[in-house]
Amino acid sequence: MAYQLKEINAAVAADPVAFMAQCDQRFHQRILAAADAIEQNLPTSPVVLLSGPSGSGKTTTSLKLEEELERRGITTHPIALDHYFVERHPGDVLPLTPEGLVDLESPDLLDWSLLSEHFTDLEQGRGIWVPHFIFSRQLRNPAKAQYVELKKNEVAIFEGIHALNPRITGSHPGALRLYISARSDIMDGPELVFKRTWLRLARRAVRDYNFRGYPVASTLENWANVRRGEKLYISPYRPSAHIQFDTSLPYEAGVMANYATPLLSAVPRENPRSDELVALLRALERFTPIDPALVPSNSLIREFIGGSDYHY
């Protein structure tokens, strides 16, 4: 799918609030369709697997699904796969990137045996203790483990980049599988103006800077490995999803430019990704800007720019 730049700019110039409401309503229709599928699959499995690459808006999508399912009388238990990371100890053999660093995108860092055990327990009506992983120490904190037991009309949504890995789906084929990503380019006629991967990069750079304390240079430095991990560990399993969900919003570039432009412009020209940054910044200049104050508080992009109704 692709959006057209001229149509976006014309709609923003005419009435940005109405245009954003229209885009958000289309996104809500995707939420409704996913909720329908989860509800229909509930007699088969109470487990939902939600995957997608970095910057896709997985967390907000999961929260919106939870909101809609609760409205239908279905209680949801969101569970982050990040809590199933294996503990690290001195002397452990860990997966490495080609540069020799620990490969944080690798599925080998997850405790697959525990995950499979927990899926089986949930599907058979038994409770589980979801671990709590402390990233700063690379250890689990048993005192903060969360007990989950699914009763009638309850589902567990496991959200993470590796949720569609065959190590899960192969042994638990009944679980409903969702793949989400910002999947729409923006064109000016036949010309590609703004790549879908740029949207995710801008989202991640702004979020990392605002909420995780990471300088933009660090985000850019990690981006190559993030993209490598997507191609190796995430994208190959996209076709196995029951639903593929586009989280791009046509008005987003006009909003994100307010945040991404000053951050990316400050990156030194000698940065290895400077050519791509220059192209991205020039592309952002082609969008009619939108005042971030006009963005609804329940919009998905609030996950990245702040001011959301949802708690992350």
C-alpha cells in the first residue's frame, strides 16, 4: 500500500483535525478486525501472538486491542516477551553480531522452553508465573513475577519481535498470530518520497531520545543491526500471520517532522548513515507540518512523541 504526498498535504491544508480523525478511524477499523479474529479463535486457543519489527507501534496496538476486547467482555492479559530473556552469567556463550557485539536481536536470547511450557499451561487452564526481567542486571526478579491464569473469556497477548518464531508457532499452532508494521510508503506520483523504514527509524529515534535517554547517534548506530535482525528473525515469519496489520498513519510524517528534524539535523555529517539522514530530512521538508498539539491523545504516534492516554 502507498499514500500520495499531494493528497496528504491537501487534506492537512484543508482541515488537519478532520484528516487525522479520518486516518485514526481507518486504524480503528483494523483494530476491530483483529479483535473479531481473536474473539472467533478463543474456543481454539486463549493465546494471541503479536509480532512486528522495531518502531511498529506494537505496544499501543496491543493496548488498543485490549481496550476493544474488554469492551466485548473479554479480559486480556498483555505479556511482553522481553521478560522471557535468559539470564546472563559470566562465561555464558552468547549470540554475536558480525561486529562481535552481543546480538540483542537474536531469538537465542529468549527462554524458549519456558515460553512453550507457559503456552501449554495457559491453553490447558493452568496458571503461570510470568518472569520479570531486569535489563540493567540481565537477571530475573522473582519477587516481581506476575501470576496469570486464564478463565472463561480471557486471553493472553504475548507481544514481541519474536512472537511468530516457529519455535513457538510450530508447537502451538492454535494461537492467533498477528504481524504489525508501518507498511506503507509515501509517493509523489510515481516517485518514492518517504520509505516505510524511514517512518520506523524516525519513530524510534524520537522515542529513544525522549523516553530512554539514548542520543540519536546511538539509535543510528544500532539501526543497522536492528534491520539485519528483522531480515533474519522477523520478516521471514510474516507470511505465517493470520492477520497482517499496517500501523502507518498518513498524517504522521507532518507531525514527526517537528521532533525528528531537529534531532536528526544535529547528527554530525561524518556519521556513517549521514547520506540517508540527509535524504530523510529533505523528504520531511516536503510535508505540510502539523501542530503536535492537534494530535489526539489516543493516537498511536503518541507512543513515540508523548502525551498518550495509554501508560507504557
